[in-house]
Amino acid sequence: METGLTSLRLLLALTCLPDTHPAGRLEVYVDRMPSPEEVAQNDTGARFEPPWGCYLGAYIDLDRSLPRTERDEVGRVHRFPEDFEALAGKRHASYFFYMGYGVPLAKAWVAERGAEGRIVHIALEPNNGLAYVKSDDYLRELADDLRSTGAKVFLRFGSEMNGTWTPYSEDPDLYKEKFRLVAETMHDRAPNVAMVWAPYCSPVTNIPSFYPGDDVVDWVGVNMYNVTYFNQDPSTPGWQVHPCDMLDPVYRMYSDRKPIMIGEYGATHYSALEDEKKTEYAVRCIKSLYLALPRKYPRVKAINYFNGNNLDLSHAKNNNYAVTQDPDVLATYRAVVKQPYFLGHSDAPDEEPARPPVTPMPVRDGEPLMGRVRLSAWAKVNDEKPSARFLVNGKPLTGGGADGHWQRVLDTSAFPKGPAVLTVEAYGGGRMVSRKSVRVVFGSVAR
């Protein structure tokens, strides 16, 4: 076991959810390297899937605060990943852009990103309708062009098909037929392409009717955004929706057999409807999601942040999601993505995978702990200022963290060797809302 100082990051909401909910139960974690068996348990073997950890991705082309731009050979304007990463503090493994079905591929730009070791993520949208998606020269040429770039590509075809706002949402059977056509063409002609099927997080009930089949879907995605009001409508508040509420349905339905990708995520820090900053809201949402992933969602293997300011759009002036345009939001994003669990590079599928990063793993019953160990906890409770108390054999721990309730480091040498009970109590709204105890053994070499 690798030991050392770390933080306890406890993210809570006002009411804990039932244990059947993926993110509902309060759990205690210790930072350690997962065993080969634990890695294998969460590795589906899909195309480009990392055995352990989660690819960092982003959309940056709508962030005018990034200084440099370049125009690809079909006229699309892109921002430079290096400029975003200088602010985010970490390299990202993937970047996505939107491409209308029927538009030629910018082969040189895709090849350049691939040569940098990044996965190119294309949101391919049949905005003219599914009737234009055919087995024709365009589709075959697109597949051949993608293969010729040599880049690893996530092709997210017709995402958000379950929402009435897309022009390909009316006929699930026709959608499945067209997805299968695109996927079979890519699998046959472009082995460097992984097909991503990504509904929006709501409505939930019609999502399964659009699923085209395990044989043509490499990754299952979900698009989701935290906003204070849905559709800028004051009668539909969204501030109470936890990001895990949006992720859970798709995760429950498909993570048993497919790696999960958060195709798009953003949390507003400025709402046009309210005409005011929502910094604390964005900070809370980003922390909640990115700290939940390694703890509660080990089969989410990629997350893509929508780093854009929609207030710059003439047709959708609603929210600013750009982490680069609010110093507190940027500091939060930098802090959460620096976790080793979030991957800034992609390994070739035929390479021996690197050792998995040290990760917050659930403390097992009878877990041996020695030296200074990194502890954390996570639960879902809706409170602006949650707190937690750590106890050993019923006695509260003191010190051990620079940020009070948010950090804990346990020095096991301060306790007698042998069995002990480690407890975490979570507080919100001025009362204890959840409690978790687990037996540990101090002074033993950890497994």
C-alpha cells in the first residue's frame, strides 16, 4: 500500500438516498492501489477503455477567454488545448467538437490531435434528419478518412436522441437502424473508431427504446448539465438536482456491460435568467460529481466538461459553463481533476496498461492500516455547508486536515496496534443524517 498525506473530501446533501441508489450510501474510503481483481471487475474490455481510471475530456471551442484560435481545413474554428490546460493545471486526454452529418472531415486537424496522443471526440449530428444517413459514398468516405488520420476517435452519433429538441427523436426504430448502419460501417472500415451512444439524462423512460444493441455500441454515454432553472423557466427550478441524480439512471441500466462516458457536463456559474453569478452553485456541483466518480462510479471511464459560455451565442443565451471565466470555479476544477484517477493520456490498446493510480477505495471489513493513511468519505446530502466527524473506537479524531471537516489524515501509530472501529458521521441541516462504521486493524501491512 502506498501511504502519505491526503485529504478527506466529504460531499453531502440534505437527505441521504436509499442504499439501492448508486450514490446513496455513506461510505468510508482509504487511498490505495486497487488489486488486479478489482481492476478486472470494472474493465469491460471495450475499445479504448482504460482498465482503471477516467479519461479527462473537454469542449473548449466556445471559450473566448482562450487567446489563440486555429481554423481547420473545412473552416471550423478551434481553440488550443495547451491554452486550456495551462489554466486547468492538467493535460486532458480528449477534446470534442460538433460536426453535422454530411460535412467533410477535417482530416489534418484530427490527425494532428491524434499525433499528440489525444483521443478525438466527434459529436456527429444528423441535423437534417435520419433520411440523409445512408449506405453511400459519404459514409464510406467518412470512415476511410477517419481511419487514415491514425487518431483514436470517439464517434458520438446522434446524441440526445431521447429529447424532443433533436430532429432525430421521433422514430426510435429508425434511429436504431441508422446508428447500426454508421457503427457497422465504422467497425468494418475504421478500427480506430469507438462508437458512443449517448442519450440526454432526461427524459429517462424512453431511453431504452433508442438503444441500438450491445454489438454496435462500444461506449454508453450520457449528457447532463446542472442549471439553476431548466430552459430558463422560473417555474422549473433545477438547483436542487444533484449531478448524481442525472447520472444514476444510465449507469444503472448499462454499466454492467459497457464503459460509461459522460459525453457532456457543465455547471452554470452565471444564469441569464437570474442575471447573477452562481459561483457557489457551480463549485458545489463540480466537486460533487468529480469526487463521486472514483468513489461511486468506477465504470465511468471518461468525462467531458463543456467549457463554454453560452451567453456568447445568439440563439442560446442561457448559462456560462466556462470554468476558465470564474476564479473560484477554476480553482475547484483544478483541484478535482488533479486526482491521479483522472487520466490525461490514453494508452494504445495493445500496450501493457500502466499500474493503476492510487484511488479512494472502500475500507473493507478488517482492512489492515499502517502508518499515515489517506481517508475520505462520500454521501449525497443537499446542504450548502455539510460537515463530518471521524471517530476511532467512538472517540473523535482531531487535527489531521488543513481544511477542517474536509480533510482527514489518520496516523495509525497514535493508536494501539490491533483491531479498531473507524466511524464517519455526516451532518447536514444541523443534524446527523448518516453514519458508517467499519472494523480495521492498526499496525498491519495493508493488503
